[in-house]
Amino acid sequence: EIDVNYVILSGNEQKVVPISKETFDAVVNNPRVIHWFMQNMDVYSRDLNHPKISPWPYGTNPKKMAFLADELLTQEPEKNASIYKSGFSRATNPQRRTIPYGPRVPITQYLQEMRASKYILSPDGDRPECYRHYEAIGMGSMPITQMDAKSHTHLGDNVIYNNTNWNLTSLEETLPKNPRVNRRLVFEEYWMEYVERIVGRPLRWYDPSRDVHSSLAEIQYLVANDTFVPRDEVCVVANGTPFVGHRGPLQDFYAILKQEQKM
């Protein structure tokens, strides 16, 4: 039995089958669930307009975190290029085969290229959201995407939405000459504030075993290992947190909610 209120943060690095409508309804209709933040919600949500559902960021590739963190400690990037054609995979989405792309390069060169560019081409892969969006924003480069603005409001004006024009010359002529992005979007603290702003109250983000402030990664580890003891009326259940590599399962939590919904 779940006898405490929850906020859910869910997502998955790999594409998975969306949960059933029965499970979705059990979660959103359970009075203990205050809010549900969901990655790629236009793919996984059964109701995009449900008041308990909000978008959640995909985050950055854990393998690139060290390089990205070093860059964030430096001064504002200087831009000497317009649009970066990264070496994205063309296997994840047939539409990508008609979009300009560049060669695969080492991580350091990849980040340096983004750092020097005002924009980066970032079309849909197997889902609309991807690591590249956040890596680019961290480097001060604005992603040009196919994402629907209504389903990805969490990114604000830090990306180009619904793009259908992939002609580089045309893009350079029509896009703003000096785009600005909020590089704070690659920090955990930014998204913790985002959750609390939408929920409308402070949440307990700490490790109860040590009674210290905790990162999302630590919270997630505790939940996944059944050691998270709630000490407030609203707790956070995390699965697929941004900017960390660990992914904790939520299936047991969903199963409990479904069982309670039937009672």
C-alpha cells in the first residue's frame, strides 16, 4: 500500500513500448500521485492534455558528462560558425537520410564543433527528444528540431521547433543571427526547480539515511533499492533522471497503483 503522496519522474534511455491505458489511468487517477513528469510524452503519454502530466528532459549522455562539465566551467562560448552538421545516426529514422549530416568524430571534437556553432541540426531519431539537444544547449548552441512545441514546453525558447526546412543556405538566411540559449538547462538543480515550480511547493530532495541534500541520481538509487523512506507528504520517485546514467525501475510502483485503483 502507498500511503504517501508522490511526484513521478519517468523516462528511458532506450525506446520501449508505451505503458497500457489501464496502467496510465491507474497512475493519473490515483489521488496519491500529485504529478507525473514524462520524457517524450508525445510518444508515451496516453493523454497529452491531462493536468497531471508535464514534459521531462531527456538529459545528456553519461559518457560525455565529464567533457561537458569541464566546458561549463569555462567562459561563454565564442561562435565563429553558423550551423553544425553533426554525425547523427541515419538508421534510427528514415527521414534523417534526406537531412544534411557530418562525419562521426571523437567526443572532444564533437563538443568543440558545437561550442563554435550557433545552431546544430538535430532531427527526430526513434523519438523526438535526444541527448544532442542538451549537449548543444550546454555548449551554447541552439538545436534545430522537428519537435512539437506543445509537447516539449520544458525547453522553452532554447530550440527551434517543428522545422521542415533542412536547406543550410535557406536556414542561414532565415534564422536569427545571434541565438541565445539558457545553459542552465544542463544542470540538475534547474530541473529540480522546474519540478517544484509546477508542483507548486518545495519537495524533499535528500537521502534520508544521511539526512543530507541529495541529487536525483541518489534519490533514484534509493527508490530502486527500496530504501527510500518518505519524510514529507510529497516524495519523488525517479526513473530515467536527466544528466545521470542510472535507470531505476518503476514497474513495481505502477503495479501497486493499478492494484489500488481496482480496490
